[in-house]
Amino acid sequence: MLPGFVKKYILLLLIACTITVTPYHSVSATTDPQGNPFAVLTGGDTLRLSLQDAILMSLERNPSIQLQRLQPLVAKTWAMQQSSPYDPVLAASANRVKSKTQRFLGAQRTPYEFTSERTDYAASLSQNLPIGTNITASFLETSNISSIYTDQFTGSMKLTITQSLLQGLGLGSNLASLRQARLDVQISQAEFKAVAEQAVANMENAYWTLALAAQENAIQQQSLTLALKQLSESQERVAVGKLPVLELAAVHAEVATRKEALIDAQSRYEQARLRFIYLVTPEAANAWTITPQPIDRPFVPADTLDDVSLHVQAGMQYRPDLLQAQYNLKKGAIELSRTRNGILPKLDFFISFGRSAYAESFKSSLPDKHSPYYESSAGLSFEFPVLKLNDRAQLQRAHYTKEQLQLALDNMKLMVELDVRAAYVEVVRSRQQIGATIITRELQEKKLDAELEKFRVGKSTNYLVLQAQRELTSSQLDEARAQVAYLNALVSLYQMEGTLLERRNLNY
């Protein structure tokens, strides 16, 4: 039988061997701070970009931007089409008719063969005016040649003016479709601005996320290096008998934990890299293996915040979706005016005046404004369907639609003010967090230095040193994240007020 103290000694040796040999070799083989399991996914070219270059590349190559950029052009074609009713119309025709018939002349019982030839040349120019007026100038020349009657050539010209007096009178109803089409152009431009602002916001977020992921990766590598250094120093102290062997267990566990954190950081960097490449869409064949390197680093810009009321005012002026709601309300008002005019009776006044010339030759029959032969007419035409149920239903629908659009606009204004004020609060919060995280990080650095000094003189433990390292790493991560959160909060504020493109000096 072995004495009790010998059994305890052998048990301690077994525990020491288990802790210092097996875990140490397994951890050291996989915790190289320079190792990266995702390195096989890269290895392509290096793409160095500033934030502005990344934004421009994204706007130039983004498929959504390219598609949306065409929408205002399509809307302009509709506006051109709606102006076509007021284009001048030139018409011309030529007609010749020959005939050969039999006729009975007078009391003769024998039929007489009759041949005739009629030729008509006509031309007209008409123009519809937006005030409800139609002006038509027409010219007609006719020749009648027959085997019985004297050849006759006639030329005439006529000017006819028709004016709507009730339905169709005024610019409001006649230009309704054109004005609505032009508002559609403005709506499509506002939609394009919203898409462009979202693309810029996504790009800036991806840029700073990539920079933050690289910084987090470096911080986690540094944290792992500190843990490995602490492990090495602890092993030396165990070897010389200044530290119990059981102290190594906590250090090994911490090394493994920080290796896990490093792998997670490397994974987040790889995800950020892929998203950045997707938004930039480089033209290289091996685009997905490119290693992007942001030139700009996260920074704390000068505090340019104005009073929140000024940011709300900017949102009311520039916010794209609010502009769309305003344009839609204008379209509703135009539609109401058009349908209100549609229930009126149709009453038109017309006046026509023309002169004719008669001659025995084609040349002499040309229309002559000084000819003594004339024709004039004037009158009114009236039309009024008694019930007009269709027009009345359209008018009621236009009233209800306009009310809906007004309510939607009022609600949109409230949403814009809420979005701007909430984004403003987040900017203020994230800005204050930067200062707090800097102070915290500086204090954690001093705390770690103090714990290391106490550990080296035997007045602290591995647990306290490792805890100080963790807290320092956490404070470094918080500081880096606070800076990026502030930049993203500014972008969100500018997007909520609709001024992101203007603040980035981008034309749309």
C-alpha cells in the first residue's frame, strides 16, 4: 500500500500531464493568430478603394440603378404622347372619277351617251388648342369635264373655328392628361432618387462594415496573441515552481475561447467582403476572390448636426417618398378638375367663312381671297346625355381618391418627422458613445498593465489577468463599433431627410 501523500503526488502528476501536454499541443496546433480557415476563398487581386470611389462604382454598375435610371425616360415618352392631340395636322387628298352613262334629254326617246370626269384636290391644316378651340383651314379645287355641259373649274378656301363653351373649355380639363404625365415624370425621378439613396446608403454601410470587420479581426488576433503570451509566461513560471500547475487550465480554456472568437471575426470579415464585392460588382473574371482594401478608415467627423427642427424641415423638402405623395395629390386634383368638366353639357360655337372662284381653266380656278363669291356660316351645337351616370361616378371617385391622397400625404408627413427625429436621436446617442468607449478603453489598458505587474510579482492570478485582457478586448471592439455606428447613424439621418445624394455631391 502506498502512503496517502504519495497517492496525492501521483494524482497531481497525472493532472499536470493531462493539462500541460495534451491540451497545450492540441491548442497550439490550431491557434496560430495568423491562420485563417477562409483564406482559400480569396487570393485574387487586391482592390483598393476610397469610399467615394466605391459609391461611384456601385451607382455605375448596380443593376437596380441601371433599371431605375430608364424609368424617367419611359415616363417622358408618355408625356410626349399626351401632348400629341395639340400637334398640327396636315391632310391632303386627290381624287379623280370618270364615268360613262346614258341619259334621256328632254322629250327625246333615244338615250344619249354622257361622259364625265371629275377631279378633286384637297388640303387642310388643323390645330387643336388647349383652351378648347379647333382651327381648320382647308383648300379645295375641283374640275368637272363632261360631254354635255361646259367644262367648269372651281377653287375654294375656307376657315372654320369651333370653340367649346362648356365641356372641353379651358386649360384645366384639356391639359389634364399632359399635366398628369409630367407629374409621372417627376414621380419616377423621385423614385429613382430613393433607389439611388438606398444604393449609396447600402454601399457606405458595406464599406464601413468591411473596415470594422477587418479591425475586429485584428483586435481578436491581438487578443489571442495576448492569451498565448500569457500561456507561455505561465508555463515558464510553472516550470520554475512560481505558479501552481492548476493555473494553466484557465489559460488553456481562454486560448480556446479566443480562438473561437477569432474564427467568428474572420467569418464576419468574409461575409462583409462578399457583400462589398456584390455591391461594387467589379468587372474582373475572378471578382469573388478579390481582396478589397478600404482606403478610408472609420473616423469621427466634425459634429455638423443642426437643430432637429432644421433636419425635419429638410425632410419635408427633400424626402423622395414625401415628394411622390405630393405629386400624387396634384394628380388627384387634376383628375377632379377633369371629371368635373366631364359632367357639363357639350355646347360648341362654330363659325366658318370661305371664298370660291369659278373659271373655265384649271389655272384660273385657284382659290382667291378677293373673289366676290363667298360662303359663311355660324351656329351652336348642343349635346347633353340626361343621366350621365358614368361621368357622375367618375366625379365621385375622383373626390374620394383625392381625399385618400390628402390623408396619405398628411400621414407621410408625420412618418417623415418621426423618422428624422428617431434618426437624430440615434446620431446623438452614437456620438456620445464614442467618447464613453474611448475612456473605457483607456482605463482598461491601465487596468491590464496593473494586473500584469501584480501577476509578475506574484500578487495576482491568471484569472484576473485574463479577465482584464477580455475587458480590454471588449472595450476595443466597443470603440471601433461605436465609430462605425455613428457613421451609419449619420447616413441613416441623411437618408431619412432625403439629402444623402446632395451631401455626397452626387447628381441624379
